Amino acid sequence: MSTPETPETPQDAASADGAQVSEAEAELQAQRIERERIERRKAEKQGPVEAGGKLSGKAAELLAAVRAVESGEKPPATVFEEAAPAPRRPAPEPVRRVAAAPAEVGPAAHVVEGVRGVLAAGGAPEGLAAQAAAVLGEGAGELLRADPWQLLRIGGVRPEQADAFARALLGGEAAPDDERRGRSVTVWLLEQAAPAGHTALEMSALVAALERQGVPGAEEAVRSAVAEGDVLVFQDALEGDADAAEEEGERDVRVLVGLERYALAEESLADGLARLVNSVPKDDGSGEWERAAAAAEGSAGELVRAVAGHGLVLHTGGEAALAEPAALLRAARGMGLRAWAAAHSPVGRDRFAALAGEDGPAVVTVAGLLAGAEGPGRGGDGALDVDLLVVLDAPQLDVEVAALVTESLPDGARLVLSGDPAVLWSVGPGRVFADLLAARVCPQVASRRPDPGPLGELVSGIGVGELNQVEAPGKEVVIVPVRDAGEAVHRTVQLVVDSVPRAIGVPAEETQVITPGHGGAVGTRVLNAALKERLNPGPGRFGGFDPGDRVAYSPAPGRTLPGWVVKADAEGLHLSCAGEAVVVPKERVEQSVRHGWALTAHQAVGCRWPAVVVVLPGDAVPALSRPWVYTAFSRADRHLSVVHGVEQALSRAVAEVPARPRTTRLPHLLAPQVTPAAG
């Protein structure tokens, strides 16, 4: 690797023409979710209460905690933390909806007023009234008064805060062993497990977590939650025990507890995948598929042959491997098939479209496809009008989105899930791509195309647990050692503003900083403030933003669109995200827009930049893992600078820290419905 040597003001604003509905806006319409209602009702009558402004003590802390989770500054809780910076995405709409549904009307004024009175009586911030009313629905005030621990259903509220609220309302009646508390904390723990990727928890893990939260009789609390229908319980046979169970009449099982929304999504996903696996795609006997396979090179030909005869195919590989699904897409469209590809982000969509030679609508985003803003549209039965769908960035599919995709496909369609199995998994619950690879229920085609150059060599080594030194004669990889947080911030700014543009020729607007978290002395907030001061100083007249600011826009929790601020007016904050004009209403800016010169690795998934500066301060060690390092380093196309302050912890993370396990049910649900693929 080379020694240190290591961008500038923003780009031009995109067209402000808002006549066409953008992918982000369409998703917001399609996902009629509680969080959206909450955000629309922030400015109730007297306007929002600023955290710490009109409140003090516990009430201010509670409001600040809720706002921090809504804005993405911190995950909902750290009980099942997986170093995932973004909160879990809300429940998607039911499958097979034809078009985006209109947004729901917010809670009625009298409901909000009733909740406000209960919150005031319990010492909680009245500014949470609209959120609580939206989440708890009609009769929210009465429900909160009867069961104060229902406050835990508001994102960001922790058990100790709900306990204080309950004591204020119930007095001595509020006890740690209160059955209502046990049920609410059980549900809360399962909600916190979702951002860490779990679709359910083993009973023993849930009981232990309840005990850590001071719930006496934890097993009884779970049973009470099951009896009330708050949670579901499952008994899944342990792998390899089915045959013995038939012979002996007994079987070892693991007892899992989960929330209904994730259980239904995972079951729907298993059913949809089984339908695809068990279907035999139509073959007109013309030999077109075989001719297309023969014309393709290497593993691209293998992919074409696999897709010809199967309804579900998995394809793995790095950035260079994208040439193979691109060849498949061209071949299928050449046969007259309705073939589409869907990427995780608009940036990934545009990159793949250029690679596939599809400058038309054949490449879309997953969110745009499901929302009806992009893609082929749907038939009379609600299914997508496709014969073949290639989903890129497949590791980013959580169970809810994956269920939407599979259930939206018509009978006889082919689905290809393509992605790099070494990157970070989805920010939502599940590990769909990894579970399918392990289950071996369909053909798997592993690309033999390595990513080129020193960057490709470095990243390939990380993928197998080796942090190798690579020859980088063109300064493709540069290591910048630092001793402390202050030096890390200084060197990062120096790299972006001066060294990379001068030595590598990549301007600041094409250089992305990636760091492990939002907080801390070298988190995204500190780095973005330092970079804004150098690259686009300004007063931040609109919610802390100025025209020309680089931003990260989250149209829904768990999704990030890099972009730039174009202007601000009475409509809101005007952004340009991957060439699309987006207007964020001013009441939503605080929750959905942050500065974007520096991102976390999860936010950067699905995107690549000519140059990347990865910042590893000393306090980043607990967040490092092989998937994190692989994801961060592989975002660079031409140049990677590593601001290195973790010494040997980096090589240890690559060699010894794999992805954290996730508890899911997909393999168990698939097993009885499909036969494992040969080989």
C-alpha cells in the first residue's frame, strides 16, 4: 500500500421540475405507515416542542430520545445492537397492491388532545401527543391511562422512561412485576431485535433480556403476552432431527417468540419462494436460451442456462460480476421476454443501466418497482407484468421487502437474486440472501470474474478473512495513520479537500467519507460539520442546510439516497438525488435529511464513488467486523484512503469477526415445501 497523499464544492443543481413523481415520493405514498403519520402531525396547533427548549428534566430527555430515533441519529435501542446505524423500516403495504395508496389522515384533533392531557399528567412531553395518538389509535388517551407502559410503542422510548410515566399516573400501583409492564417490555424487546436483524428470538434469549430489564417472572410475562395476542410463539424442529423424530415419535425443537408482522412476512416469503422453486418456466423449444448461453462468456453462460430451466436462481459475485446479470438481461430482452432488473438504490440502478446498455426503463429501483413509480406496471391480478426479474444488491433485502417482491411475481416468472454475500446484511429483519444460499434450494451461480486492480485484490482478500498488503503504484490504496480523534478529523478533511483532488484527480464532490457511526468524536456529525465548513460554509438557514450542501436523504427508515440541496422555499427543502428532484416538506427535514459528506457503511451500501476515505478512529473498534470493512472498502472505484487509528484491531476484525448471527425462520419454513437442489 502507498503512504499518505491524499475533494471541493458541490455540483450543479438538478432540474426542479416536479411534474413526474420521483421514486422516493412514490415510496412514501405506497408505504402508509405509522411513522409517516407521526411526521405529518409534528406541527400540531402550537407547533413542535423543541427538545430541551420548553421542557426540562425527564420530559426533555424522553422527547430528545424519541426525536433521536426518528432522525436516525441513534438506533431504537442497544439491547440487540448490530452496529446498524439506521432504524428498522416500517411495515410495508400488503403484497400485490396495484398502485400507491393515498396517505392516511392523521389522528383526529380530539384524540390528540386526550393524549396530551394524559401525557401531561404523567410528566411526559406533550409534544409526543400526535405520535402517541397515531400509534395507539382511537381511544389512545384511555389506553395510556389504563396501561401507561403502552408508551413503549413510540420509537425511542425506553423501559425506564415508561416506568417513570407509569409511576406518575398509577402511583404505588406501578410495580416491576405488573403484568402490563411485562407484556409491553416483551413486545418492546422484540421490536428492538428487528434492527439487529432478528425476525424472532429464542425463548431463552428473550427471557434473559426481560430479566435484564428487571421483569420478575420473565417466562410468565412471555406467556401473558402470547395469551393476549401481543406476540406469537413457534416450535421449529432443529435441523437434522426430522428423521429421528419420525422414528422415535419425538423431536427436539427450538421455541421462538416473534411479532406477527415479521412472522407473516417470513411465511409469505417462504410461500412465494417455494412457488418459484417448484415451478418450471415455459420453454418454447426454440433453443433460444441455449444459443444465448453459448454466446455468453464463462459464468455468464452458466447463469443463462440456470435461468432457462428454473424459477429461482442465486448469483454471487462482486462489482465486476454485474456484467453477468447484465448479459442475462440483454439476452432475455432479445428473446422478447419482459425482463427487468431492480437495484437497491438509484445510484446502483443507473450504474447497472449503463453496464447493461439499457438506457430505457428496464432497470429500476426495488422501492420504485413495488411502489408503482417505476417498472412494468401490474396486470389485472395485481402481479407485475414480468417474465424475468433480476434483483441486484440481494443481501439488502429484508423479509418484508423480499416478501413483497416474491408475492408480486406472476406464476411462471423467473427470479434471479444477485449480490455480493460478503457485504453487510439488510438494516431490517432477516438475512434472506444468506439463508437461501445456506438452504441450497435452487441453482447457485458463483461468478468467476474478480474485481480488477489493487482495490479488487484488497477487497477480495478481506472477503476471505485476509487483510493483505497490495502493490498500489497508482496510489489506488493509501494508508494515513493517526494518533487521536482530532488528528483523524483533520486528516480526513485534508484528504477530501486537497490531497485526493491534487494527487488522484478526483474532486471533492466525487469523494465519499465512510465512518462507523453517527456519534463520537469522529462520527458522521463531527465530520460533516468539519467538511461543510471547508466545502460549503453557510448559516444553515433552512433547518441547518444551505444550497450546495451534500446530504443523505432517508425517504423511509433504513433507506438512504445521497444527494445535494438545490434550494429551499415555502414548499420545503429541494434536493437532487441521483438526478431526481425531491421536495422534502419542512416539517420532515429534521427527521429525514442529514448532511452527507460522511456516511456510515450501512448508508453507503448499494453506492460506489470514484474515491472513498474510510475513517477508523480508536473508538471504532467495537463496530468493526469483516462485513463492515469489506463494505466500506469496496465502495471505492479508483482510490481508497484509510484514516487508520485502530492499529491491529483492523486485521483482527477482518480475520476473526464475521457477521453477527441473526435468528430467522426462513430455512425452517422452506424445508417442507422444496427439495434441496442437486450439487
